[in-house]
Amino acid sequence: MGMLGTTFFTPDSTVSNDALLMRYYANELGYTCQDIEIAAAKDDRGAAIEAWRGGRDAINSWVGYVNRALPDKVGDKFVEEG
């Protein structure tokens, strides 16, 4: 996610605010994956579900932002997770 977002939004010589936002969403997903792993180790289903929701929100934010940048001629847009 981070690499693809950076590719879309970063000129050759600078890091744009868009690229930083893409990295933020990718980092959030990474953190929620760690939270899910910790919750699973503790057998805490509620915490795992809550972490999954956070990851879903990060993915959906990333997808929505990237979809706005994709021209129609590229093809189908990414689909958000329900």
C-alpha cells in the first residue's frame, strides 16, 4: 500500500503530502495487524474485531484516496471493504 501510494503521488524529487497520507494509512494498517496478533494471543475476540475494524477503515481510506487519482482509462477502481 505504501509503495503504490508513493508511486501515485510522489514527484521524483520531493515527498508530497499525498504520499505522506498514503504512508500513514499503510502504517495504520500495520499497527492494526499487530493489534490483531496481540488480541489473538490473548484470546480476546472483542479486541481483535475492534482492531480489524481499524484496519478496514485504514484500507478504505487508502482505497478511496487512490481511486480519486486513478483515471477512468486505467480500468476498474479498487473496491472498498464493507
